[in-house]
Amino acid sequence: MVEDLVVAAVAAASAGAVYLAAAARVVKQYERGVVLRLGRLLPGIRPPGFTMVIPGVDRLRKVNMQIVTMPVPAQEGITRDNVTVRVDAVVYFKVVDPAEAVIAVEDYRFAVSQMSQTSLRSIIGKSDLDDLLSNREKLNQGLELMLDSPAIGWGVQIDRVEIKDVSLPETMKRSMSRQAEAERERRARVINADAELLASKKLAEAAATMADQPSALQLRLLQTVVAVAAEKNSTLVLPFPVELLRFLERSAQQGLVPPDAPRAAKPSAPPPPEELPPSGPADPSGPADPKP
């Protein structure tokens, strides 16, 4: 009798251990549990920790609540300005309603992936090439709105969408390079022309100042000589402009003649010589010389 009780107790303990092992579940901190009893959803969400289910009756689905990083395969499309591009992106999303993620959609990851690809193609067709290259923040926001609208019904929240890379054809890259080079050359020419204009104005002011003060030209020449002689040169070539010689000549003439002295009148031209009768034989019809 005692042996039968021991055997029954051991069997009950074994059955309890087997039942406990089959019914025991552990939900991790970043997960939530959804229980389906005979195919019907139970109203409660199992929190993290140890939980129990009825073996063979209940089915526990664990849903990851972490932010999922999903790369979107590169999509090739034609922009609004008829340029063929290849764009890839990345989507960050998380589950906010575990029950909806299990019941509303078969596989929410696959659904988000397919929706991301179609939305990316739609964004490419609605945008210009310049927007894809320089205005990505606006495109990211538009792509996020396109993904978030249907994902809310699946218990999924789109956290962020980023366009990673835009691949262009080689011909388009060369065209853009030539355009950028031409733009830089244009700006360089404009800057050079502005510098020449400013330099010409300053040179004109300097020339006017030197014209008012002629000695400034000689001082400027001496400064040039000092600047050239500062370097260790054995030969010094001194440019001597002709204008400086003329200036020194005029200064010497003005220094010899006082300003208040009367100037000598210019000599008048000599009178023309008187006309003489032409020399030659006497006219035979004229009067003859008187005889002595």
C-alpha cells in the first residue's frame, strides 16, 4: 500500500513537472506576449517575466518591441526631370501594439519592407534630381508620412526614414562635373574683373595724386629700388622712365626762369626777298644805249 502511494506521488510529481515545463514561458524585457487560446486572442498582454499557459490549448506569440533597422533595397526609377537614378534607403520602426502586429498583418516585417520599396519608387517619380541630391530632409519626411499612414493599422510605428545613397549614370556625373567647373570658372572671372576694376580705380587715384605732387613719382621710384635691393642681388637694373626725364627737364626750366619775369617775344618771320628782274639778253625792240 505504501509503495503504491509512493509510486502515485512520484507519478504525480513527474506529471506536474512535465506540465510545469510545458506551461512555463519566459518573456524577455524587450518582448511582449500575445496569447491565443483555441485560436482566439486573449484580452491581456503578457508582460516581461515568467508566465504560464495551458499546454495544447494556449499559444504564446512573443513580439519584439525594439526598434528594427531595415535596409530598403536600391530602387531604380526616373525622376520628374527624366533622369534615371538608383536610390536606396533605410527604415527604422518599432511595434507599439503587439496584438495588432499579430492579428492585423501576417508578417509585419515583410509588409513594411514591401511598402518601403513601393513608397521609395513613388518618391523618386515625384521628385527632381536636385531635390534628391540637396533636399533629402524634405524627402525623408514625405517618405516617413507615406509609410506611417498604413503602418499605424498594423500596430507598427515608423520612427525614421533615411535616404542613404543616390547613384547617377556616368554621363550625368560628367555633365554635372562640367557644369560645376563652368560655374567656378565664371565666378573666378567675375572676381578677377572686380579686382581689376578696383585696382584701376586705385591706380587712377594714385596717378591723380602723383600729377598734383610730381615729387611723389620720384619717391615711388626710390621705393621700388629699395624693394628690389632688399634681396641679395649682385646686379640691380634700375628702370628710368622717359616721363621722369621730361619732368626733371621741365622742373629745371621752371627753376631757371622766375615766374614773374617777362617772357621774350617770339622773333617774327623775316620779310620775303624782293623780286629781281630776270637776267638775259636785252629786248631788240627796246631803246638803244646812247652813244658817248
